[in-house]
Amino acid sequence: MRRILLATLLALALAPPAWAWPDRPVQIIAPFGPGTSVDIVARILAPRLQAAWGQPVVVTNVTGSAGIIGVDRAVRATDGHTLLLSADAAIVVRVSMAPRPPYDPRRDLAPISLIGRTANILVVANSLPVQSLADLVALARARPGTLTFGHAGNGTSQHIGGEMLAQMAGLELTGVAYNDPAAQIQDVLTGRVTMSFQSGVVALPRVRDNAWRALAVSSPARMQVAPELPTVAELGYPGFDAVAWLGMLAPASMPPAQIAQVHRAVVAALAEPEVRARLQELGVELAGSSPEEFRAMIEREIPRMAGVLQRAGIRPE
């Protein structure tokens, strides 16, 4: 009897607890379409999280309204197995624009980890007769109101970059919003839209293949992986800064123990040399943070981005 009892206790000790998480597939919502920075980063991380947890990890693209629709889907998830990999627009920018999101990111989301930041690259079609930012500005001044810039939705760093350039250079540019990233890329390649501030994750492979022409980067400092590209700031527009960040979050209802578990897995994945090399090759400046640090950053970024919108002349609606 004693031997049976010991065997039973040992089996219970080795068995996963009934509350073990995850106990079914995990979904990562990417609030932009396939081929965007959030989608690519989510798909790089998903296999590592799947290996860590022993459960399928599936990336679901939920597009629209600069990420708001996808974030709202994540906020409303009640299955306990939904995560969110979001960029900054739907978390800290759109809360200062009308119509405001149907959620409060400070109340309805649980930050897990900042993943990194990515500069945008100002690109144009190879057929456009410009070789530099100065050429582009001269063309815009010669043809006021006729040049366009593509972006992924109002409040995204792509949109802010275009509006900021127009305001700082005194240009009349028309923004064109896209829900379909493939359509935006194709329209820039063919010159249907004049220019776009494309995420480095999306732009760098095409720049390296000479598919389109890169003129400048939107970050305050040059990109380590493309040091030959000047910044907009150094080309005569000091203070120009339109950089996006990417982070992992969850619905606020997720228990702290699960938040901690996801955080450990994300940090471990970002520490893998292959993952780090791939993300850095794509121009992602890896950051990493604790959930508390990420929450504090979001609290700081909301008022800061409201000021950026005001200085860039972007109306709240």
C-alpha cells in the first residue's frame, strides 16, 4: 500500500497541474495585413512560443483603422488564449484622435513586453525623376497639391511621417490610406502614389533588391543596418522623428501568472541568436522590457504623441 501511495504521489508531482497554461492553441492577433512589420515579427516569434509551450501558436491578421479593429478584437477576447502583437498607433496615438478607439489601452490591455522599434524609410518608385530628398521637395514645390504619400492609416508612423514632412517643408501632399499592404507596396513600386514612409521591415528587402529608391530614414539617427541612408533630420529638417514600436500585449483579464509566463517566453525567443539576427537584419532595434516598464512607457507615450500630432499639424479628427 505504501508503495502504491508513493507511486501515486510521484505521478501527481510529475503531471502538469490542471491550471497549466496554455492548454489549447494560442492566437496572436496582428492588427495589420500579411507582410507588414507586426505580421512578420509575429510569425518570427510564433514558432518559438509554440516550442516553449507545446501548443500551436497561430497568427491571425485582423486589419482596419490603423490597427484599432485588431486591438479591439484582442481586448474583447475572453478565451484566455489570445495575445496581441501591436504597433504604437492603435495603442498610444489614436487615443488622441477622433473617433477614439472603443477601448482604453491603459484599462483594457495588459502590456507584456516591448519588442523593439523600427524606423521608416522614405521610398519612391525608381521611375520617379528624383535622386534625393531635396529633389523630392523641389518636385513637390513645382507641382503643389499633386504629390501623394501612401500610409497604413491615420495615426500610424507612416502617416505621421508624411504629414510631418509636408508641414516642415511647407509642401502640399495628399495622404492615401491603405488597409491592404500589398496594394500600397504595389502602388509605390509603380508610382501610382508618389512616396511612402515604409517600415524598415518591409522596405529594406526591396531597397536591397533595387525594387524602389530609398531617400532617407525617419529616425533621429541612421539605421545600423543601412548606414548609407541619411536621416530626414540631417537633410535639413531637425527634430524629424517618425519611428514605430512593436510590443506584445494581452487582454487585461489575463491573470498575472500567465502574463509572466508569456513574458518569459518572449524574452527567451528574443534572446535566440537566430531571432535577433533576423530582426536586426530587418531594421528592428530590439528593446525588451518588463510588463511594468512597458506599461510606464505607454503612459508616457500617450501625452507625448498628442504633442507630436499637434506639432505636425495633424488634426485630431
